[in-house]
Amino acid sequence: MNFPTIICSLFALFSLITLFVYKNSFNTPYLTSLYRGAFLFFTVYLIIQVSVFIRWEFFIEDGASDTARNYSFITGAVFALFFTLLFLVIDLFRTYFKNKTLNNTTIH
């Protein structure tokens, strides 16, 4: 049994639940973008950790590569962070230009 993967999966699950509970407290457009980025990060991270756990528990019978399994929570975080940062930058630019066009409207 791989305890780092289980602990990180539980952390990601509880973080998703916490974000879902406090969803209405993110009022401004930029905080909403940050909320979506955090929700995406923990969702991708949870999917990666669950897939790693299933793979190592049920499909890999040889326990020779315990180092890869023990550090999978770090590599999962790096992959999830990469996708999340890419999404967050695009979402922040979209929010910025959306707010800029809304604020530049004039009444003729």
C-alpha cells in the first residue's frame, strides 16, 4: 500500500470539497478565475493520484520500482500545476480583456 498517494488523494478530495463549499465567496472576476484554477488543479491532481494508485495496486505485480511509486505525488503535482498554470494564464487574460471591453463602453 502506498501511503503518500493515499494521503495526497485525500488531501485533494478534501480541498475540492472545501472549494465547492466556499464557491460563493469568490465574488470578483479575478477571484473566480483563481477559484477555477484551484478547482482544476485539485481535480487533475486527484485524477492522477487515483490512476497511479489503481495502476500500482492492481496492474503492477512487481514491487521493484518503489521509488517511482513513492515520488508519484510530486510528479503528479508538477503535471497538474503545469496544466493549471496554462489554464490560469489564459483565463486571466480572458477575464482582463472581457472586463476591459465592458468598461470601455460609452453611451452615444
